[in-house]
Amino acid sequence: MMRTELTKLLKLIRKINPGVDLDVIRRAYRMADRAHAGQFRLSGDPYLSHPLAVARILAMLRLDITTIAAGLLHDVIEDTPITREDVQNEFGETVAMLVEAVTKIGTMPAPQVSSRAEKQAASIRKMLVATVRDVRVLLIKLADRLHNMRTIEFLPPDKIERISRETMDIYAPLAHRLGIARWKWELEDHAFHRLYPSEYKEVAARVAMKRREREEWLGKTIDFLSRQLAAEGIAAQVIGRPKHLYSIYRKMLRQGKDFDEIRDIQAIRIITTRESECYEALGVVHRLWTPIVGGFKDYIAMAKANGYQSIHSSIMCEDGMPLEIQIRTEEMDRTAQEGIAAHWKYKEGYAFSDARMEQDLKWLKQMFESLREEDAADEFLDDVRRGVQMSEVFVFTPKGEIRELPAGATPLDFAYSIHTDIGHRCFGARVNGRIVPISYTLQTGDSVEILTSKNQTPHVDWLDIVVSARARAKIRQRLREMGELDPLEPEKPKAAPPRPAMAAKAAVRVVDEATRSKLIRVEGAKNMAVAFAKCCNPMPGHEVIGYATRGTGITIHRADCGNFARTRRDPSRLIEASWEGERRVHASLRVTTGARPTMLADITNAIAPLNINITHAQFMPGENGQRNFDVAFDASSKGVVDRVVRVIRTVPGVVDITTHSTPEAPKSGHK
């Protein structure tokens, strides 16, 4: 069976690249076959089926023979007795480097790496280092992840969730960054399926329900548009493009609508031969249908960071059906589908460091330069997740130079993008001639001038404001130098604290800023002036906490915000926060302590800043000379209960804590 798959792979490569020497592929197959002999996947298939599938995915992207051979061999160092030297002796340094670069840290000697987070961070750091030198490393890793996601159902549930989350947070955005749309869409849909199975099945069923009706309507629209373009002398291909399931789901969340209210779940693409014809076709479209206000974007004039170019225009058809029209040239369409690979010359010996490649990977080098070697694993992973997100804004310096920043960026992000010292000394900005605070959210087209003071220094609250990985890394570094942030210590595996029994987790809703501000409650009060932390972007359904921040008032964080947990915070500035309609939690704790005269006072003083409503407290003798402190209280969420447990654990002499929590029923509006 594997021989048949090899034959199919060779046929595919020959079709894409006629005349290429396939000997290296045959030799790579033989080494992989020997190395993986007797190994099977959890599905029961021979393990060799996986590297063959990875090689096929790479071949379908029309990559070079070296990359495809490395794809066949990508697991031999990780899972077999084959060494890097064996691969190098047989295939040369380049193939050996590519194979070693995609080998996970967890399978290599690394005594300094202990926890899962550290291994994950070290593996990703290693991959990024190699990718900066040769982007084929990342392409092989993405192909590997794509096939693993296609067959992930055979893994244990905890691994499925962990790998799917990593795919959604890191690998799908990386595929998007490289411009490989087909990989990005498939990775997102697989992760969506595993992370939110009920929502996935519902969206998939609803899409399938009226597919024939939509396809008939779309077919008629395509025929009509094709005739109109031909009548204007524009030679173009017009095709339909259904939107993938996760993009539909995100639109439902973002707009707060049911599936039946999302009408533009399909798009039409016009592919021309020349750039000038794109704008001519746009004129035809706008004469035929009414453009929707705010629905026009010209990515030809200003391409996306991953090289994507196209005109997008949302229009309203005669029957009231909204439709997105995408217009691009054949070359732009190929770039949109294949991304960075579309510009390679498919022959051996091609230099992967030409000027076009340097420009395409500029974002990766900038992101990697901002990731510090000494950052803690969770800090590093958080910065990677931020760095790979591709939504961006384009702003201007006072001299008219364009700066690209992540969506949601502030003047503080802009300042650090100019120079670290300018960031450290920033106290405000002038945007479009108007003075704004450092927390102001920049928009595309803004002209930004940074205001500095030699007496200004960074402070912890700045980590709640910035969104770019570079700014966060520079602020953390300076805060540690100033002693305002705890020095890093190696992570140690630790047992998870007891978690209270809770009701089912509320579904997270992605809403706009106005809706979010209406739904937040601060100590039970509504219509409070708050800012939402950009480090964790809390939404209704997330457990939240408030913090009185210098300069911006009350900042709302997610209760599980890693940035908030890592930085020193004044307990007296913690404020209870929740979302409208959330059920409160009644919690009971038993704290077992050593015998010490001031123990009760120490515990109550420790939890006093958390502003919880204590309904019962009792101190009594325990076993073996210990003491038991029973305390019951009401809290807005299980996140508050978890924080109470964490705070009590810091009190010297606390031996153990057991918890029990029950959700209260929502209060009725009737007496």
C-alpha cells in the first residue's frame, strides 16, 4: 500500500515539475521506510503513511525536491534510531538541517527543560530560529501539523484539546502570515471542530441545509456578471467561493447574529489578466449593484503584510442579498492561494534569501528579534501568539513614513517600534494634531507624533496597554532592571490547586466595544468608565477582575490573564467585576494550618483586599495539633474563588485547602 502512495507522490511531482530528478525522493522514501518499519499510528495505519502524506501536501504547494525529501524524513530523528549525521551523510547538510529543525525539543537531550510549557516554548523558539534562516522549516512543520489535524480523532481528548488550541493560536495564524490561505482555512476548521464540536456541527449542518438553493442563486449571478464583463471587453474568469465554517462562526460571534441572519456566506471572485482590468471590473460591479457603505477595501494599492493583493467590495443585489466581490489578477490569485511559495523558482540550487523573500519574511525577523531568550515560557508563548496575528494598521510618522503595527496598537506600541528609549520616555502622543493618551487605539491613516520626557519611566500598568510583542518585551526587560518586576526563575512542575465544582462555563461572545461597556459590572454597578486590557481582551463569558490603573482608571482583565498574574499588583487596587446576567458563586473553604497565635488574623488580612462577602467564618481545633479555619463567602465567579485560594496559600503556616462551590440561581425580578 505504501508503495502505491509513493507512486502517486512521484506522479504528482513529475506533473508539477516535469524533468526533475526523482532519485532523492526514492532514496528518502527508502530511509523512511527502514526507519519507521514496525511503527504504527494510533489509527492502526503504518507510520510511514504520515510522512508520505506530509510530502504530498508539500508537493501540492509545488515546493522543491529538497523540501519534499525533508518532509518524508521529518520524523526519523525524532522517532527512530536514525541520527542527524545519518541524514547528512545521505542527503547533505540542507536536508539534515530541515529535518533537525522540525524535531521537537521534548525528544532531544535538554535537561534544563522540564515543564510542558517550557518544552513547547523551546520547540517553537528552535523552529523560529531555523525559519529565519530558511522558511522551508516552517512549511514542513505546517504540513506536518495539517496532516496531524486531519487524523487527530485517534488521540486522547486532552491531547486533542491542547494540540487544537495550539493550532488555532499559533499554526493557523502562521499559515496566514505566509499567505497560504488553503492551509490556514483547513487548520482553522479542524481546530474549530475539535475545540467547539457542538458549534461546528451546527454551522456545518446549517450550511449544508440550503446549499443547493445558494449554489443555484450564485450560479445565476456568476453567469450574469460574466456576460456583463465580456460586454465591456474585460477577459476575466468569474468563480464562486464558499466561506469556510470557522469564518462564518466568527462572523456570527462578532456581529451577535444567528446563522440565518448571516447572509453573505459566499463570495464571487473575478480573476483578470492585468491589474488595470481589476479597476475596470470594479466599475462594472458598482454599476450593476449598490456598494455597501464601509465595504470597500483596496489591497492592491496597499497589500497586506503577507503579500496578499485584491480588491474587496461588498454589494447589495436586487433581491436584498449581500455579496462580497473579490477582484485580482491571475498572479495575485496564485499568491493568495500559495502565499510565499508562489514566488519561488522550482529548481534545485535556488537561493532562498533573495530580495523578495527577505521582504516577505520581514515580519518574522522583526517578531523574532523582539522575543528574548530569557523570557519565561508562558511569556514567550504569549508573545508568539501576539506576534503571529496578522491584523494590522498602517500609521504615519511626522515625516510621512509608514509604520505597520498590530490591530489595537497604541501610541506606546508606536513609540517602541521607533526606538526603545523613545518608548521608555513616552508620556503621550499627538495624533492627527490632537493630544491623546498613550492608551489611545490607533487607526489606519493616523499621523502620530510621540511626546517624551526624560523623567518618564515604564511602569507595570503599561503591560495592560501595549499589544505588540516588541513593546511588551522591552517593557518587561526594563521593569526587571528597575526591580518593578520579579526576576525570572526556572519553571518547576507543580500540582494544580484544587478547583471548585462549578456550573458549565458560559459561552464567550465576541462583541463590539459599546456592547462590552454596557455589559460590564464593577462591584455590581453598571455604566462605569472602564478600559479593557489589551493583553487579554476580555469578552462576555470570560471571568474578569478589575484593577485601578494609573492614568486610565479601572482596567478589566480576564481572571486567567497570564500578564496580570505575573506582574506585581497592589491588592488594595483589586476590584470585583463581572458581566451582566452572570450567576454568583457561593464557596466554602476549609483551611488547615499549623498552630500559630496570629494565624486567623493573617488569613483574614490577606483576603480582605479581594472585597469578598464573607457569610461564615469559624476557627476550630484539627488533628495532630493543627487548626481548621472554615470560611464561606459569595463571589462573582469561580475566578474570584481561585484567587482567594491562591492568596490564602501565600500565608505562612497554611498546610492544605479544600473547596466546595455552588452557583446561586439568578435573582428574580419578581417578589
